[in-house]
Amino acid sequence: DADVTQTPRNRITKTGKRIMLECSQTKGHDRMYWYRQDPGLGLRLIYYSFDVKDINKGEISDGYSVSRQAQAKFSLSLESAIPNQTALYFCATSDTGGTDTQYFGPGTRLTVL
Amino acid sequence: QKEVEQDPGPLSVPEGAIVSLNCTYSNSAFQYFMWYRQYSRKGPELLMYTYSSGNKEDGRFTAQVDKSSKYISLFIRDSQPSDSATYLCAMSAKLSGGLGTSYGKLTFGQGTILTVHP
């Protein structure tokens, strides 16, 4: 977990607020991912990026946007937070080629009131 | 129907028991099969990884894949209290980006909560 860090670890916000979750990695990986985890639903992919100039939507991208500021940094934004975006958010990284094994950060617990 | 189905449990066993965790899937495009372990307030960590039918063993853990039946299992022998966690199966299919493809599209099961009591 220490190789992939997420800030903040916990956040409570109100409906309609803009919020940014940040992810940094020291693994030197090119590929980065954002997931959300909800009870009974497992983890679902929001956005992924293969490189600084490459951004792709995952299966549940509506209501979210991302920014890849550098190879090591990948941010997730909620432009106007709503209560059903209350969840655990995880960032992950993987290396190019090989098995694409993904390494996860410790997560951000987001509550939207 | 979900692409990956996993019994959410919870599962409670005594120390030393053999634990069996299972997932079924419906998408024939899945190429790689993984088990992740997630401790409370932590991110998932990769436990086992396999891509072919059959068994793969790593210490007390054995991952089993049966592609013909679309079924994967994780067996834990001599379970320990430190094994108490949520176990997530995950399967990967091709993921296309602007700079190529990878097998980084993971589809996760719901997770099984395991408690091993002394």
C-alpha cells in the first residue's frame, strides 16, 4: 500500500459540492485506475489511464472526471457530489505488458450528505 | 445476471479448518483469474493469479480454475486468525486504450467475508 497513496483517507461533503480525490504512486507504473467499492457490488471501474495523455471511461464514469497530471499522479473529481456517490474509492496501478497485475492504494472513504 | 457471482458469506470457521471460496462467471472472454485479499480499512492485495485451468499452489493457498464450467475456487489450508479478511475473486478481459490494449479490465465478485476464530 505504501507505493500507492491516496488523499484524503476520509471525506464528508454535502450534496452539490465539488470534490477531488488524489492518487500518487512511486511504483513507476504507466497505467492507473480508479474504482469504487460498494457493499454487495464489489469494485467497479470508473476511469483508467494507460499514459499521461491517455484517459478512458470505465463502466460507471457518469458524474466523475479525472486528470492525469503526471505519470505518478491521477486525480478523480466529482463535479457535483450526490448521496449515491457515497462509497469507498480505490486507486490502482499496473505495469505495461506482462500480467497487468494491479496494485491498490489504501482507499478513500467518501460520504456525501 | 452479473458477470461474476461470489457467495458473500459471511463465513466463520475455527482455526485450522480448510476454507473453500468460490466464484462462477458467465463471460467466456475472461483470460486471467485472480484472488485478492482485503483487510478492514485497506486496499485489496493480490493473493493468487492464474490463467489456465487447473490448480496453482502457493503455501497454504490453492487456486483452482475450471474454464469449461466457468468456475474458480480458492482453498485455504490450516486457516489462521490472520486470514480473517474479505476475499475477492477477479477476472480480467481486454481493455483498450489510446496506447494499446491490456488485460487490465478487472471484473470483481462481491467479496466473501471470512472470519477464522481461535
